[in-house]
Amino acid sequence: MAATVSSERDAVATPVQRALREALYAGVISLGLFVLFIGLRTDQNISNELILVQRWGLLAIVVGAVAVGRFLYVAYAVPAMERSKAEKAQAPAVVSEPGFVRQNFNKIGATLLILYPIAMVLLFGFQGSLKWVDNFGIQILIYVMLAWGLNIVVGLAGLLDLGYVAFYAVGAYAYALLGTHYGLSFWILLPAAGAMAAFWGILLGFPVLRLRGDYLAIVTLAFGEIIRLVLINWREVTNGSAGISGIPKVSFFGLVSFNVSDPNYIAKVLHIAQSGAYYKIFLYYLALALCFLTAFVTVRLRRLPVGRAWEALREDEIACRSLGINTTTTKLTAFATGAMFGGFAGSFFAARQGFVSPESFVFLESAIILAIVVLGGMGSLGGIAVAALVMIGGTEILRELDFLKAVFGPDFTPELYRMLLFGMAMVIVMLWKPRGFVGSREPTAFLKERRAVSASFTKEGHG
């Protein structure tokens, strides 16, 4: 009876009235959620006593923003989406040719990525470009490579993995330990780190062959925490929480070095001025090459039988088995391939930082990588790259928003609220695009006869 009255009330109410009611509900809920997190804050006074600071103005701004956003969404966005769905349902099916930008999306994106460091150097100079090339460019590319690797497990094979950061840690520590103790080159340790991460991916795959859904997520989460705890407690090998420092830099195949003290330092070889930007630009293009390698292998594997087996496993495991597909091999290859690219990213991360510690491989990293895959659209390489650009680039930009202190007071620190803004942005994107930026589940294999029959029915007006 309550549901009937509610539905009749919604039918009688105008869109503005419904929006006002929804905005009121959202404001009350946000007030209850944020009153302790934003409205009140603990601090210490001059006498080192704990005091409670009231920030009701900031709380009012946040609650007002939530209420206004909900009002605009219900009053304007929902009716517009309903009208669009009605128009699409009434309009005949028309196959439109993609525009120039959509048709050449990959080429345009690759060109912009290649020219990015050059543009930063021209705009800010060699020293001024360090922040933009390193903190933005390289950081985003690392997460793109990680998300594309996890996309094989989650997006293509449909296996929910919450411990992907473990393979990232295995690759980083493999390069750090072998590089510092044995002095091996990065070009030797890069495939070695990928192979070791793939080995651990297979070890993870065997115990979870019979698990699905939430149970699989819990086991993979536990695996990631086990790896992190091993890195902390195995002090004789990993140096515990202190981490490993002094990791050697990457050289250009031994021909050119980026250490100032070496005789083949790049500035001495090319007779140019010394600058730390050379190494960052080199690392940027190295990360870009690894991303291109990840994308190339992913696209090629999707067209092979193993890639089609992954997609069949994602859609329905029981039907996959009934077709005679070996689900054991399919799952293990998915875990191993995704873990291998995580190991590549980990070894590059260790070479870039020159220092690794267990604090860099917490569960939050796995959550961020999974969020990038979901927001970008599972199975879509382009959408995942856009999501990484928005999420990682956006959070890095928030670190630079010092002007917000003039709005919210001198005690305001953007980094404390960037995860809050990050979560709000994720909620908005999920409401706007529930299947991600590029939500496509289009299979790689088609039945041509069926497509021809469907096209003929559409042309005749029967479909």
C-alpha cells in the first residue's frame, strides 16, 4: 500500500516538486554523513590541549552543493534522459558513420601522447617541465598500464581481482633486489620481473579456480595483503618497512647513461647542458612504449582463441564449459597475462622512484586501479585511458589547488579532501555513465549470416 501511494504521489507531483523533495532528502543525508567529518575537526591549541574546531560554514557549502546537484539531476537530467530514450525507441534504426575524431581516436591520442613532453618543454623550459612530465605524464601512464593489465582479468575474463597491487609489488621488488645486489640491467630485469609476476599470478589462479564473484574478490584481496605483510616482515630480504633505496637508474641500452658521474652521461655525449629533465623525458617515452606494448598484446590476444575464451568465460562460465572450453587454462592465462603487465609496471616504478617500500602497495592502490577500469568501461582500452587521465590527473591537480585556502581558511589542506572529491566524482560518473566512459561489451567474433539477416529485417522495418 505504501508503494502504491508513493507511486501515485510521484505521478501527480511535477518534476520540480519531485526534485525539491529529492534535494531535501539528499541534503539531510549528507548532513548526517558529513557533520562529524567536515563540520567538526580536532586540533591542538598553544597549551598542547586537544580542542574541537567548528566548521559549520564549510559543512553548509558541502550540504548545499549536494542538495543543488541532486535537484538539477532530478529536475533536468532525468527528464532529458527519458525523452532521449523515448525518441530513440520511436525513431527507426539508422547506422551512422563515425565522425572524424571518433574514427581516428587512437591515432589522435597517440600523437598527443608523443608530443606531450615536447610541448611541456616549449611551454615551461627543461627545468619547469619536470613537474608536468613526471608527476602528470609518467604517473598517468603507469596507471594506464596497470589498468590495462587488470582489464584483462576483470574486463575480458570477468574475474574480480582486488589484490592486483600484489603483482605490482612483485615486479617492483624483483627489480629493486636484483638490480641492487647483482647490478643487472633494467632491460634484463624488465622481462624477468614480468615473468616472476606471471608466476605468482598462476599461483594465485590455482586456489581460486572454483571461486566466483564475492568469494573470488575476498581471496584476491587476502592475497594482496599477504604479499604486503611478507614485504614488511621479511626484513632479511626486503629490509622491512625501511624499504630498498639506491635502485640503479635505467640506461639507454648501456650506450648512454643518465648519471652525471658516468663518462657516457648524455650531456657529455651530446655536448649539451646538464639537466635532470633528460631522464624524466626518457622515462616518459619508456612508459609510453610499455603502454603501447600492453595495448598491442591485449588487442591481439582478444582476436585469438584465448581472448574469445576469456569473453565467453566473462559472459557465462557454465555455457563456456558446455562448449568444451577448458576454464582452468582460461582463468590461469588471464591471471598470468594480467600479472605480467603488473610486473612490468612495478619494475618501471622502482626504476623511476629509485626507492620502494611496502607503503606504496596498499589496498587503496588496487581499489584505484579497479575504479579506473570500471569508470573507463570494462574491456575498453580507450575508455580506461581516459578514466586514468581524469582520475589520476585530476587528483594530482588537486594537490596544486592552494588558492582554496583563501576560500575555506588557512587550515584547509586540499590533500585531505581530494579523496572525498574523488569519491563524489565517481558517484556522478556512475549516475551519468553507468557502464563507464566507453561502455562496450561488443564481442570480437560475429556470425556474418545472422548480422546480414538482422540488417535485412531492419531495412524492411521488421526489426
